[in-house]
Amino acid sequence: MIRSRVFIAFAVIFFLGVLLTYTLVDFREQEDKAFDYYQSEEYEKVISLYNDKNPPNSEFEITILSQTISQLEKKLNVNNAGKWNQKDLQKFLTKKKDYKIEEWETTRGIYLHIDDPYFPMLKKHGDAYKRALITKIQTIQKPIPKKEATQYLLLLILEDPRGMEESYSKALINILNFPFEPIGEIESEFLLETLHFLTSSANSDLYKQNYTIRGQNVNLRSGPGRENPEIGKGNDSDSAICLEEDQGKETIAGMDGQWMRCYFPKLAKSAWIFSGFLKQVPHDNSYVDNFQKRFKAIENEVRIDFEGWSGSKIPSNFFGTYIPREPEQELGETGFPIYGTSPKNESYQRICKKVAGEKNYFEFSFHPTHSKTPITFLEIHLVFAGASHTAYTISADSESIWVNKNRYLLDGEKRRENLSLHIESREKDKLLGSLWRRNTGLLLALRSNPLDLETLQSGKYSWEICIPQAIKPTREKILLFEVRTGVH
């Protein structure tokens, strides 16, 4: 009898212990915890789940962490930071060694930016990357520097919004709210194509938001209302994509309506206009067709970048003798550093990537160097007869870009460059190409190194894209971000 009572007592204690354990201990998978914390806006708890001993193990976790950084950045820059005040939140993040807070100076004071270590880990053009980018842009609630706004805009318009029209359009509407630097002709066309596609999509917040101006010298203002400063003029038939409308109703010049914030392609900026001076029009199908063609072309394009490359191993799908280098980040993108070498020690190892199929352009993105001596950072090879043959060598110094022995003087600004080498024809045993920046030809009639005439005539060859690595490097370097190749 006593034994049975003791047994029952132990059983009850054991049961209570198990019940207490299940009540107090969270047995969920880590990514499930992170997702639930994110959904309940407990962003600090998401951050606290991860450390050096417990890193994120999946793309899903990396995406949530990147989105969490964006939400915390929003908290840092609004008056209401939830249960944490802004100073406490800043202290919390400062204690985390993976997070660096930068102060961006703007016309309206300091904007606190959190350098996101997770966003560069996501593969560009993938759904996870797009979700993280959209969140990053949607959470911007106050002005940021023009340079940063421009970078976000350019990153966004390079992504395909199909399947994410609603959230993508919200992000685009938000970033167009802020002033940005002038963008190139090609990028401006990309923006217009994207806007017209979104105005044609019923799932988008921009659906049927195409307008033209009615009248001459129509005032465009910085805010909704005649009391706001004039920032431009619009004229009859100027196009506009309207992004939002003010709820207040007014009567101006005998017309009833409300103020609308619109993007004006002719001015390349957003401004407020009274709706009485607007006429709704259909979207332009030519822009939508170009949008469809652009992303169809991208599907067939080969893109080489260094996202996810840690430096300890050769970049993915490259081969050759690799000399370890440390990746460098610039505005959320990973750059491969290519160092110069002294004229007395011009010896290199090369890593290459094979590219199959017909190709007639090679577009490359890089950050120039301060070196007075040209640094070779890219080689285009033809492969035939079981061997690799250098067709074009691309180099840069502090003033110029070189293709083989052909030189073009750059404008001297040390900004990121996007150039493309177009292969247009051949001349006997040489290929003929040209170097372009957007729609401007920089160097024409660029002859390749001599190649095999019979091979060029037959077309029986493939391509390699190679990166030379100096065995004895100097401190001067070029950062290579990506190379794209395909058929125009």
C-alpha cells in the first residue's frame, strides 16, 4: 500500500515536471521561432536568437534577419520605437558585434542606418532577395541621402515585380517619394517600363494611374496645397504616373478635386499636382512590351556575381589557381578585389568561368582605382582546339579604361562604372567590338587579339570569363561586382 502511494506520488511529480518543462521550454525549430517573433513585431528577440555559435542556416532565416534589420532601422528613425526608446535600441544594437550603425546626414537631420550583414548573402533576382529589398525600401519613413535613395531605386527596377506586384509597387511608390540623383538613359527607360507594367496590373497599387497634364505652366508643388513651394512646371500632354492622393477636397479654377503626388518622367522627379489639371489615359503598351522583353532577355542572360562568396574558397563555378582574397562590401553588394602589380613583377594566376552558347556582349560593373598604372581586372577568352585564347583584356587606371591597347579617358569621378563590350563582327582572324557606357559609344572598332580564322568562320568555340590575380600584389585595387553576358 505504501509502495503504491509512493509510486503514485513519483508519477504525479514526474508528470508535473514534464508538463512544466513543455510549458517553459520552447521546442520549436529556430526558424519557426524567428518567424513568429517577426510576425509579432518582436524584432529584438529575432536578433537575440542568433550569434557566432548559432548562425542562420537557411535562406529563410537570412531573409527574416535582413527584414528584421530593416524594421529596427525604421524604429531608430521614428519617434515611437515601441517598448524600447531609440537610445536603448541603439545601445542594444551596438552591443551586437555584427551590427554597425551609420549616421547619414540629410537635409532634415541625421538618419540612422544599420549596415545589414545578411542582405548581401541573398541571391540577386531570387524571391528571398526581392522580399528583403522590398521590406528595406518600404520601411524608409524619413528622407535619406540622394545617393542612397538612387541606389535603392536602381536595385529595385532591376528586379522582376511579377508575382509581387502589390508589395513591389508599394516599395516603388515609397522610394519615389524621396529626391534621387539623375539616373542614366537605360535606367530611366527601365523605370518607365516598370511603372507602365505596374499600371497595367490589377494587383498593383499603381493600377490605372496613368495621366497627362491639361493646361500650360501648371504648378507642381512640394506638398499637397497651394501653400507649398513650387518645384516645377508641367505642360499640356506631359505624362504622369500618380502615386498617391491627399484626402482633402478643394476647388481650384472652378474645378473640384484633390492633390495628387505623381512621378513626372520629363522632370525625372515626383511632385504634387491638383487633380483638376490631370486627364486619365491608358498605359503605354510599348513600355509594357519592352518590360516583357527585358525580363525574357534576363532569363537567357548569364550573370556572374560574388554574392555569398566568403573569400576563403574560390568563387562558385570558377576554376583555376585561386589566391584567397577578402570580399569587400559597397552599398550592399559584394566586390571581388583585383590588385595591381609592379611592372617588374607582372605575374598572375587566373580563375575562370566557362560560358556556353552564343554571346555578343559582356557587361561589367566595377569600382575604379586610384592607381596610376593600369590594373587588368577582366579577360575575355575564346576556347577552341582544347585551349583558351585571350581575345580581349580590360584594364583601368585612375584616369582611363583600356581594352587591349585602346584607351578611353574617363571623367575623373571615382564612382561605380557600368560598361559593356559588344562583339559586332569580325575582320579576318580578329573579332571587332566596341565599348559602351549606356547608350554612348566610348571606343569603336576594337580589334581582338589574333585568333584562328577557321574557328571564327565555323563558330565552333565557347567563351571563358577570367579574373587575373597578381601573385605579388600592390595596395591599389579595382572592385569587380558582376559580369553579365548574353545575346542582344
